[in-house]
Amino acid sequence: MKQLNRILTITAIFIAQISFTQEICVKFQHGMGKQRKAFLARHHFKEFKVKCNCGNNGTKVKRCSCKISRIEIPTGISKSAAIEILSKEPFVKVVEDRQRISIPPVQVEPIDSENIDHEKNTWYLSRIHWHEAMQVIHEKMNTDLWNNMFPIIAVVDTGVDQDHEDLINRLLPGFNIIEPHKKPVDDNGHGTHCAGIIGAESGNKIGIKGVGYKCYVMPIKALGSDGVGYNDDIAKGIILAINQGAKVVLLSLVDTRPDKVFENAVKYAEEKDVLVVCAAGNAGVSNKHYPAAYDYAISVGAIDYFGKRASFSNYGRDWVNIAAPGTSIYSTFTDKDGNDIYQYEHGTSMAAPVVAGTIGLMRALRPNMPAKEIKKHLMDSCSKNRSTHWTQYGELDASAALLSLVGSEKKILTPVNPSNSFKSKTTDNGSERVEYTYFIEKIPVHLKELRTYIKGKTDSEKLHSYVYMWDDSSKDYTYLGGSTHMQQNSDSNSEFVIDINTINNLNTLTQTNSSKIKIIFESERSIHNPIVKPFQIVFSDIQLICNHSKT
């Protein structure tokens, strides 16, 4: 032991005279300190002393509790050679170059601060059916444990404005990875904007409403004022957030290269039952970006007001999981003078916190449900349409996600006093049409799926059908779907079946306990069908099958 200490002392004096200009990141196996020290001394590697607050109260330590060390290598040894040497040692778990990672380029939209309508400008809440989701929260959650049940969402970013009027009551103290002795103050603005989308306070009559409602936001400053940081600092931020109780971690930052240190931190989240939500990136390409492309991460692309992919959003069904609103997102910000303001921004950085906030609500509703199951419910409840074919699962639907957690049951409704036989009437354009409207009573609230099943016979050679539902609140019909029936022999009646499943546009159909279904059958006149014959419809079965949440 004395001889080993003597060798280490001599080596330390020698190392002090060596020039160090390069750094790499290493995660060592636990409990092999002697071997590690001897190895580093033998190769003239220097373990960089860093201040870290990963459970060490900001004290100056060589290795923090997250076990990620920064190693300086002497001039004359390449990084690749050093990494190869370290990777062969049994006490080295992960070794990686120290890489720079940044927030995606974000577009800022100027606003008229004098005439701003805060409520109107949070269009993304309506797009994800947030208000309907909040009905589920209020109906299903135990109000006696209300505040204690909302989880912590960590925002690993540029920090957060600690005193913003719309965030101050939802913020936890947080941590500064770059300068542990300081608060995680935002000197960029990006982190504050993301935090507001998640946690802006509801019901305070100022600003906006955060998607996460009463979820707590933990600021983790791992990026500098230029929006750039290092993989080891971000990894430490992730691990620190998890160790401090976060149930969701938001990473609105990207790199084009995979990184073992970073990936190891995401895997740590999986081990600790924590979900990691990542921005897919704003390059408008299909190339994988990280950390979003890691298997366990939830990768979020951006859509616009109309549900189409934002032009800047990265895409790819093999790695972008879900789409969420990411254009003209209005949220908290701080101007250069430190004043509390609000600002529009565009980016997948804005879409990711919309998803993170939704997951926060899900974890509040089902605090004991494993993270993997929460993720499955989130993905399976997405709205699938042509506009989101560039993702794996589709567009975020917060209401459907929460409803999927509370269970569902089916209810079959039949028309009140239905007629069963109709003859067509000639329309002004020469087509033949049958219109049939029937009333439905006691439609369940919180519809998840609506199936319209109609069976009957017709003597028409070609018949188009269209099914609508009347909405009393909007005084308008919502199109549920349609189909085309054709038969070869016009001399005999042919049986038809209309079976339409509707999973979208249901939020407006649950505002009343009664409604009516309108069915249109039409034999259309056209260039290819100039002569249209009258036809007859005979119904044999009409059902409305509602898949809804249990009460």
C-alpha cells in the first residue's frame, strides 16, 4: 500500500507538469476506486474536479452521485485512442467524447402586447382537447389529496425565470448543473417558455394555463445562455432530476449523433420508472436526432393549427412517436430587462412540453401505474389521420389519453320509434335521395368511440350513404362517415350494411344527453350516370354503439 501511494504521489507530480487540452466523459463501475486511480495515474489521465450538487450540496467533489466523471487527457493522445484504452477496462461502464448539445433553432413571432387575448391564443389547448381532459381530472381525482397527487416535471434546459408571475407558485427550487452555487436562472428564455407550456398557473386570472395544470416544475439548468451545453452536464441533470423525485423529464434539445453517456441517463430513467419526453428537432428532415431517437424516449414532432406537420419539424415513422401543437405557441418569457412577458414561439421544443404536461396529468390520475403502461395508453389514444402519417402513433389527444386510464364500457342505443321503409325523392339536381333522421336519448358523456351500424335492403344499383350527428351546442351536423353500396342485378333487392367507426371529432358530441342521427342515401346524377331511377330503402337494424368511460 505504501509503495502504491508513493507511485501515485510521484505520478501526480509528473502529471502536474503535463498539458491537458481535451476532455472525455466516463462512468465508472461502483466500488473499484483503487484500480481506477492506479489506471488513471499509469496513463497520465487526470480526473477533473467539478462542483456538483447531485446530492452533495454543491461541495467540490471528484465524482458526484450520478457517477459521471470528466477526464482530462494529455496533449499527444487523441480522444479516440483514450476512449479505446478506457473502454477495455472492467471498471469502466461508459466512455464517450464530451459533446456539445443545443436547443433546436426556435422561431420567434412578434406580438401586439397591447391587444393580446391570453385565452384565445392558447389554441393548442383546444387542439389536444385539454378542457375535456380537465373534466376527467375533476371528476375522477380525490380532491382531498389534490395537490399532493400532481407529479414533478423536470425541465432540463437553460433554466427558468424564478419570479415569473405565472410560474412562481408552480416552481420548485431546482438546480444549476453548470454553476452549482447559483440558482437555475434562465439567461436565454427557452427554458422559461417550455416551463410555461407545462406549468403556467391556472385560475390566477393572468397569463395562460399550463397543460400540466397543477403539476410542479423542477428547473434544471444544464445549458448556457447560448442554449448550448455538454452531454455529461445534461446527463447529470437528468439523473439529478430523477433522484429528486421527478416523474417526467423534458428534454427540448437535440444532437445529430448518438451518445452513450446521454443514452445511459435515459436508460436510468427507465430503470426508475420515469418518462423522458424529447423534441424531435427543427431541421425538417427524416434523419434521427437524439435523445429523441432513443428507444425509451418519447419523441415529439410538431403540427400547426390545422393539424399538418410544421415545415420545420423532423419526421420519420421509425423514430418520431407522436405529434403535438408546435407553431405559434404562446407562453411565458422574460425580456432583456428581466420583465415578465409572454411570447409566441415555433418549434418541436414547444410541442414536447405539451406532451410532457399531458403525461403529468396521466400520472396524477394514475400515480401507481408503471411508466411503460402510461406510455402505451398515451400512444394508443393518439388520433390517427392522414396528416400525421409521418409519426408512429399520430396526434396527441389529451382527453382520450386520460379516458383510456379510467376504463370504458359499451352501450348500444337504438332509435326512438324508427320507421323502416322509405322511397326516394328527386332533388333539384336530378339525383334521387332518401333522408332519414332519428333521435337518440341518453348519449353517454366522454365518448371514446362511436360506431354507427345500419342494415337494410335497397333496389338501387349504386347508392352512396352519408351519416351525420346533430350537435345541439353548435347547431350543426358533424360528419361521422359514409360508404358506397353497389349491386349487379337491379331487378332484386340487395342487402347493405353501413358500419362506421368514429374516433375523432367526438368532443363536441358529448355536450348534451340527447341527439339525433341523420342518414342520407343518394343515387347521384353525373356525366357517367345521366339517368337516375327512384329507389327504395328498407331498414332491418339500426344501432348506435357507444364506447365511453365508466362513471
